[in-house]
Amino acid sequence: MLLVAAAWGAMACSESRSQAMGRKLFEGQLPLVARLAGDDMLLPPEASRCANCHLLAAAGGPADASGTATFGPPLTAVGLAQPQRRRGGPRSRYSVETFCTVLRSGVDPAHILVERAMPRYQIDNEGCQALWRHLTGLR
Amino acid sequence: MIVLPRRVLLRGIAGLGLGARMAQAGPGHDPFGPVAPPQAAPSLWLLRDDGRQIELRRHLTGNVTAVQLMFTRCTATCPIQGALFGSIARRVRAQEVQLLSLSIDPPSDTPAALRAWLARFSAPAHWRAAAPRSEEVDRLFEFVRGRASGADQHTTQVYLFDRQARFVFRTASMPSAGHVADVCAQIAAARG
């Protein structure tokens, strides 16, 4: 019984570390390697942070832009995992696999290419799974 | 979306003496390609990063110029636009092509803020930044059709002007640096 509890605790602890890694990647505390589609230029870490476009802007902009909207879609568990129409395509939902695909290639789960303002990330399985866990709240 | 008739587009390209490759603007769904006929830059006063007031036309005259809209507090697309201009700046011939980041947020984008923006991207001397007067931001938006919905409020297209300060080409959104550098070189070669 103690062994089972210890094993469960270790697993939960390990998964929490993954979520923490995902949060750091999302917020830019851990750098992400990214390029614009079709371009060989590496983006500086400050330009490739997910939070830049997928969180309400803290600083805001001119006129009424401050804190009213995100540039990219807000990334929430519901928004990612529930079937919905994206970019005019058929209803689709993300899985961890299709989430990794859109990060790397820009192709969404309905096989539609996202716009060029979304960088294409050079991210390994551990990194994109950590981001997925952070965004969906999955432990 | 405004779609120019094919004849008008082709006449514009031929009139500029630009190659067929120029018609192949980068990927995207925004109106992009040659501006036909070329349009004289509007008379707008700018406050530049060096603290100097200068008319837009005067700043543009004499060099081919790549222009982007931005604001220094923008955290979404502007950092990517800055990196893109950094890459373009390294690819073009500084003797004939200059870059200009134009702020849409004059109250915040003082010369010091603009200098800090340029420093973030290690901008070379042929890349400047400036802000129009607050009351003239709308005219700037209307001239380049640069307004966009969403948090950033501006497009990520690059607007190209010839040596006579005429607006001659608009790229697709967030174009590749190589594409912008190629079109700049073709505009420069056209002796416009």
C-alpha cells in the first residue's frame, strides 16, 4: 500500500513538473526556438513567446486596445479540446498530437494552415506535451 | 477585400518596369502586390527617433523605403515585426534601401521609446523609427489601408515606396524577409 502511494506520488510529482515546464514555455521563462513560415530567420525569444499573443496584453496599446482582446485565440482547455469551427473549417478539436503538429507545421486539426503571424516552433515531444498539460490542466 | 482587376495590376507592374517575379507576392489572403498607379506619400509630419521633425515625403525621398506600422508597447505581433525588419535590414543594400517603423501610438512613442525599440533589434543606421502627430494617425492608416481589427489594430504588411516617395507595393501579412528584400532590390533597379 505504501509502495503504491509512493509510486502515485512520484508520478503526480513528475507530471506537475511537466506542467510547470509548460507554464514556463508559455510565458517565455524557457525559450522556444521558432521561425516564421518559409523563413530561415530565427525569432528572438521575446518574439516567440506564446503569451505574447494568447494572453490578454498586460500593457495594452493605443486607444481602446488595452486588455480587451488577445491577438491569437485564447488557449483554454475548453477551447482546445471541445469540437468547434476554426478558421472557417469543419468542427475540430485538438489532441496532444494535433497540438504538437500545429506548433511545428502550422496545420490545425482540420488541416487548415494557420496564419503566418503564428511562428513555427522547433519543439520536441516533451516540450509540446508539457505545454498541452499546462494549457489543458491535465496532470 | 479589394481585388484589383488583372489588367490594372499588370499595367501597374509594367509601368514600374518590375519583373514578373514581383507579381508573385508572398502567401496570405490580404490585398497585396503592386500599387497601381503609384501614390504620392501624404504630407505628414513625423517626429523621428533622433528627435528631429521631418515630413514623411522628405524622409522617403531618395531611397527605396520599406515601411511597417507598429507601436512600442505592442506585445503580440510587433516583436515579430521587429525581428522581421532586422532580417530585412541585413539583406538589403543600405546605400539604396532604408527601413522605417511608423508608430500608431504617438502619445507613448516618444523619440526615446522609439530609440529603445530600435535598440531591441540592434537596428543599423538605415533603419529608423518615427511617429506621426496623433491627429494624423488616421490619415496614415487610410493611406496604406493599414487598420486591422484585434488587439494590435494594425496590419503586419510591409509597404514599399520608391525613391520619389511614391507608394508602389504592399506585401502580404508578415512577409518573408527574403521576399521583401527582393522586391526592394527590384524597385531600386527600376530607378523609380
